[in-house]
Amino acid sequence: MTRSPGLLIMAWLSAVVLAGTGCVAAEIAVPQEETPVQLEDDANHTTPEVEDEENAVDLCDGEQLSVTEVYEFMTDDTIDVTVIDIRRPHEYEEEHVPGSLYIGIMQDDFLQQIRELPREGNYIIICWHGNTSRSVVFNMMREGFSSVCDVAGGYDAWRAAGLPLEPGAS
């Protein structure tokens, strides 16, 4: 049975919001022992092969990083890291972490865009408060990503720390 990616995303987001882990919902801490929502399989889903697994350097293994740690990784020329902003489009357009990639969790093709990323990359997920990003990290790890983590406190913590931000393209 083929399922619409839009329906999968809506089911996933509904479960995340109901569990109290959504950036768009009230901020509620999720106990570490709870298991975040799992992605449903998609009939068209394929996992890309890792080309050079021996030379891959994993920065993190699903944990949360402080904004200071993330900024240090981003400014270290020897580390290749991709920050993925999953907030709403207008929030990203207002301002975002410099150089971050926008893949909005509310987009119909969110799962497809995530699944197209190379599994061997180093990814740091950022949302508004640091709640929804936890579920995205968990699900990316289940999808075979080896180095993915999120920003503790999210965009709010980044901004409060006075770290650089840039406006979106108008």
C-alpha cells in the first residue's frame, strides 16, 4: 500500500504535538526514557549507500549540544557540519543561524528532503525551543543517519546567547 508523504507527515506531527514535543506547542520536557514518535515506512523509501564509511567522522550520536558547542563546530574549518532549521518558513525568513539549511517540518516533502541527505553527514537540527528537534534527531537516527544531534534550547537559546543570526533572502 502506498501512503501519501503528506499524510505521513501530518500523522507524525500530530503525534509529536500530542506528545507535547512540538516547537509550535507549549514547551514541555520529554522524559529521556520515553520513545519519540517513529516514522512510518514509505514504499518509495530507499537508503543511500555510504560511500566512504571508514573516513566518516561522527560529531555526535543523537545528543543535544549547547549553542556554544554548535557555534564552535560551525566555525571550525576542519569540521563539515550542516545545521538544518526546521521551523516555519516565516520564522526562518525573519532570521536564522548563518549558513543553515531550511527544511521546514511543516512542508509536504519534509520526509523526502531528509531522506535525500547523505547518511554520513554531520547534522545539527534546530527548531524554535529545542523540542521538535529531539523527535527529528531520533527519527533520523532510525533512518540510518550516524551523526545527528540538536541544539539544546533551539533558536531561543541561540538568540539569547547573542550568537550570530542572518536575515532570510527577501
